[in-house]
Amino acid sequence: MNVHEKISNQVTENSIVLYMKGTPQFPQCGFSGATVKILNACGVHDFIAVDVLSDPEIRDGIKVYSNWPTVPQLYIKGEFIGGADIVRDMHQQGELQKLLDSAVGL
């Protein structure tokens, strides 16, 4: 299985996937940590977190897969939502909560 197939499987087989630097308990960058906090504030505590620092193939592959140059990257129900700034803006406008409510029934 190549890296794009692996990523595709991760985002389609799990409701919420966050590609981040570090882990939710120990984020390795401020943007990753902020995204985790936003998800938690929306009531999401059970999601798949993929530490791109521990897998260079995923770290490079996710940027190509999404055509997005930075990490973190949030996927909900297989759909790429965006990076930290987009997630923050959607949260501030209430859009992220609505999306999570309809996608995963929060």
C-alpha cells in the first residue's frame, strides 16, 4: 500500500482525523495544539490523531494528498476541512460545531 492509499484509508475509515505535529496530549507545535483545543471545545475528544513527525512519508504525503502545504490538517467524514486558521475561523463563526454535529452527531 502506498502512502496515498494509506491516507485515503485513514480519512475514510474514521469520522475525524487530525494530521498534526505530536499527539493531542503532547502537541509539538502551537497550531496543532490549538486545533486539538478547538476540537475539545466542540465536544470532540475521540478522534484519530496522526503524528506526522513520527512518519516522514505521511508528513510529505499528506501535503500532496490534500494539496495543502501545512500541518495540522483536519478531515471530517473523509472531507478535508483545512488547517489551523480555517478550523479556528470556522469555530469562531459556529460553522465547525454545526459540521461536527451533522457529521458525527455531537
